[in-house]
Amino acid sequence: MNFSVIKLAQNASIITKNAPLLASQFHTSTALCRVVSGKYRITKRRDKPLTYEMANPPHYIAHRKTWNSWNTSNLKDGVRRSETALEDEFIRRFMNGTWHGLVCSEIIIKRQFNHIRVAAIIRRAVSPTKMYFLLGYSEELMANWLQCPVTLELQTVDSFKDVVFKYI
Amino acid sequence: MSLFIKHYRPGSIFKKQILWRLNSSVAENHESEEEFRVLDILKKRDKQQKRVARRIDVPADRAEKMSTDQNWGNVWPGPRSFHPSTVPLPIRQGFVPKGQVPPGKKANAELMKIPNFLHLTPPVIKTQCEAIKKFCTEWPKLLNSEEAIEKHYPVEVITSDYCHASPTIRNPLARVVTLRVKLSTLNLDKHAKDKLLRLVGDHYDEKTDLITLTADRCPMRRQNLDYVNYLLTACYHEAWTVEDWEKEKMEADMEYYDWNNNQSKKNLVNWYHKCINKDIALSEDEYKSFDTSVIDHGEEYKLAVSSLFNDGEREETINNYDTAVRKLLGLPERKPIE
């Protein structure tokens, strides 16, 4: 295709002859204003479990549910915006990976001065000894990476079913 | 383990042998050489043991064991996310359709998200205030009112400190320094005041009588503070110096209307002299220094004309001028229009 276009370009007379063929044509249609992110589809059997967080779509933030990250960088003229966002994402991934299959809620990250408080709801699927190890492990490693004191504030539940808000 | 089950006949194996077999892996290999393994398709023999989830004994909530007269400050000493088993309150949070009950405090992420003030109950605040009281000094008794503070500390320096919920303690806006001082508190004479106002320009607010100097050009607060102090000092001393060219100030350069220097006074003096039939020629300086209090209603006329020029033409100033002129010329007072 490219080759033929170059050939055409070399011969000016052909260009003038086939002008409508070379004109760029693009297809237009009306915008599809459909918001799907953060929303869940209803299943046929209505057996998909949703937590409270999942049950309320993003436009209900600050109305029915609150933010998962609490810091001053989110505010107008806040400092360290990108760094804070990146660190929060890192903490979320690290927590979900370290407490693999145990985290039943969103990871809530609250910052006060340089202190980072990470809260989550954890399933009681591993022994308390393991849980204490993971607690100290995650606190220590995150404190080393982020260079600030990190505190984990966990709440435990028996199973996933405890955090289910509704089924759709 | 499977080998052990295969060979197990009640009574045939005594304890010692079992222990030995379990401990030794060589023995198992030895056994498998003797016998072929049987493919167990239906898995009848070797039923996979189902993993039994060990129930972890969860102790009862701490909140249930709390006594009613405990010290809450010891239970919740610092800022912390909400924890349902520690807080003995029947709290619910969450939006639900009408007629339903909102989710309870257990496994409720919304309650964990919102900041709580459980560590700042009134008794705790009281004890903390008592504890830091020894570090406080008494407020000076003489500075008991705003006026006294203004009198003893006329210069006001305004800076802002910023507090972030992030590891940095720096904010570029913290460098901005504003200095405010009342013009009336500065020791200035007529010339110096006029010159200072011309020097500071827009930084002077006539309504509040404040000179506001703001500096944000230097990277550190201390440098900006030094700079505003320098600005005020420089302006003040510059205001007091009189340059040679300042003598060339004309009537048009005046910042306000001075009646003594203007034609209006000359006219009044001439008119007065005509009235008393005195024909004398006065010099410029004599006109300026002429005491108008000898003329009836002369001071009143002077004030009326000055206010008309300085305060602008308003109904009040014009009426004032009207009455002053009528009094001066001995005309009857203006009749109200019916």
C-alpha cells in the first residue's frame, strides 16, 4: 500500500486524476456516553456477591461511600500528587499480594504527616501466628521502601460472606 | 503412607516397625521394587483426605468485657482506624433502600475509612491540656486589648505554615512574608509622609491606613523577612531625605489642594481689602501667610473650598460651600425649594 502511494506521489498527473481516491475519509458517529467503569453487571441467577464498596458505583463517592485514600495531596494545590498516587498503588498491590486471597475489602490508606496507616478487612484463613508474621513483615518492608512509619490496622472476619452487602 | 495402609493387617505390625517405616524413606523405595504399583482409576482405595479447616478460636470482643467506669483514654490512646471489637457502641453506617437496616459495625469498611475522633474525647483533651500547661508562659498583662497590642507592636508580620499528610514538610508557599504597618505609627513629617506614600504607591491602603509589603522573591522565609524589613527601612529613610530637585515641586504636583497656595485665597484677600477700602499690593508670601481669621466667616470659607477640592464634588460638600459663600457675602440663607 505504502509503495503504491509513493508511486502515485511521484506522478503528479495521476494524483490530480485520482484526487477523490486519496482524500482522507473518516467515519463519524455520535459519542456513546456509557459509563461502565466501577459498575457490575447483574447476573442471570442473581448470585454475584457484592461488597458495599462494589455496590455503590464511583459517582456515589462522597455521597454513599468515601475515598479509599486519605491525604492532602488530593486537595487543590496539594504537594507530591504523583508520588502519593504511585505509592498508594504500590501499597495496594503489595498488600493484595502479601495477604494473598485474604483481603476482603479495599485497601484503605490514610496519611497523617509522614505516618501511613493501612487499613483492611482480612479473612481468618491462616493461623494467628502467620498473621502476626505477615503483619510485621508488611509493616517493616513498606516502612523501608516508603521511608515512613507504616501501621497496619486490620480487622478480621470469618469468611468472604461477612463482607457481602448484596447479591446481583 | 499408602504403603503402610496396603500392608496393614491388624495385629501383624507392632509399634516399632511403624515408627521405623515412617522415619525411613529408603525402606519405601525398597518395597516398591518388589511390587508393581496399581493404577487406581476410580480412586477407591486412596481416598483423598479432605482438608479440614482448623477453626481458630476467636475470643469474645474486647468491648463486651469492658467495665463501665474504665478510662477510655487508655483503651484508645491515639488516632487509629475504627475497630468494631474495641468500640462498645452500636454503630451502623451505610446507605440502604428505605425500610432496610444499614450495615452494622462489624466488617464495615466505611466505618474504617472515615477519620474518627475517639482518641480526642473531652476528658482526654482536658488531661492533655493539663499536661502541657507547664510549658506555657503567662500572657503579658499590659497587652490586654487589641489597641495595646497595636500600640506596642505596630509592625505585623504575616507568614503561613503548611501541614501535609505526606512525608514532606516543605511547601513553597511558606516562603511568602507579608509585613503590615500603620502609617500613623511611623514618625514622619509632612514632606516625609508625602514622599513615603509616593514611594510605596499601591501598597498603601487609605481605608485602613496600612502599608502592606509582601515578598516572595527569595526561596526561604528568612530571606523574604529580611527583604521586607529592608524595604520598610529603605522607604522610611528615603522619605526623610530631601533632594535638590524636590524644590521644583509645582502647584500641579501637589497631592492635595492647599487653599493657602491657591488663587482662591488671593481672591478672598483682595475682596476683603476692597471691602474695607484698603488698597495695598501684597507679595506671594504675604498672600500665603495672610491670616484669614480676621475676615468674618473666612475660616469657614477656607474649609468649605478645601473640602470641595479634596473630598470631591458631592451634594454635601457643595451645600457646605453654598452656605459658606452666603455667610461670607452676607446673603440670605437659601430657602428650601417647595
